[in-house]
Amino acid sequence: MSVSYSKAERGVNALPAPRLAVANEDFRLKVLFVDDDQFALRLIADGLRSRLVVRTAANASDALEQLETFEAHVVVTDLDLGGGPDGVRLLEKVHREYPWIGRVVLTAHSSPLLAVAHGSEIPPDTRYLVKSQIASLDSIFDAITDSLSGSVAPRNVAGEGQDVFEISSSQAVVLRLVAEGFSNAAIAQELGFSLRAAERLVQRLFQTLGIPSDAHVNSRVVAAMMYRNGRVAVR
């Protein structure tokens, strides 16, 4: 059976849920922090409990279950959540089912192109913070409140003085696959390239990252470590 709506009803239903304005200093936001690193999770959550109502979750499934009863204003999540759905899948579901909830990414990767699987995308209006660049918990608190404004804030890039290598967006895709353990043949299949083209792409990536062509150096392992330690940025 189909259900029809009047023009006025359709107009009301089409309106987005209102963003929360944080004006009252006595008001405390409800925030759900999601990270499989329990030490980091407790450190950040405990540090912000004086200013926020905090819940924590170790994975995407736990987070979605908690959102059914915990009326969070903001979700803060890492992108790598161990086994199961990653942070991007979580954010996509939050964006789709709870569009009024603010979203903040807190990750080790200096660029979302390095942290997001090929073909995936972090939802718009999501704030992006790099763990190594956070000077204090104020930065996280500011991102949380800013995520409710509805405007897009600049994403963090590598800070000055850090030993960070810049690569192109296409190289970022290749680096993520290398870090996930893909062979050159698997990369070629994943991206629809020839094996020779994939080999050239990987070799150029290693050159850009300053990894020497040395028989005693496992270039793939070095690249993966640089990727996971946030030493790569996308220009």
C-alpha cells in the first residue's frame, strides 16, 4: 500500500534536522568515543568528562548499539577499528541514520586518502584530526563543538618540523594497498592496471617516500610503517 503526503508534509519532511547550538555554558554535550585502542580511549574520554557526557565503544557494532539508547550529539571515531566494520562504515551509517549527529575523525593518518579504503569516502561535514598533531584536549573539544555548526572546517595536514613525505592522491591509494599487504599483482587487479603498470606505480611510490633500493631493506614494510605512523601526507 502506498502512502501519499501533502505538499506541505513533504516540505516539512524534507527539512534537515536542526544543528545544535551550544550557547549555554552549563549545557554538556553527549559524545560517543569509538576506538579499539583502550588506553587511548580512556585517556581522551577521562580527560574530557569534566566538559562532556562521555560514552565509549571499542568497535562500530558496539557504537551503533549504544546509539539506540544514548542520545549522542557527536560521534568521535578512529578509522582503524580492528576487525569488523571500520570507522568510515560507522560514519556512513551515522550520516545516513542519524544526520543530526556531529562527526569527528581522530586518526594517526595525516590525510583521509591514506586512511580510507579505495572507493570509500568520509561523509561531508566530518571534522578530521590527526593524533600526532593534537597539542591538547582543547583541540578535540573544539572539533566536537565545531562539528555541530554545519560548516566545513579545514582538515589538518602535517605540521612543521615533522618528518613527513608528500605523495599524490593516486599514490595514496597505492600506499594503502601496500600497507594492507597487497602484492603488485593484487594491486594491479584491484585498480584494473597491468602488472607492469602496478610495479612502476609501487616503485615510484617508494622513491617518493625516500625509501632506498637496497637488498637489505624491505621497502614494503618500511612504507607500511610510514603509513601507520602518520609520516605521509597527500598534496
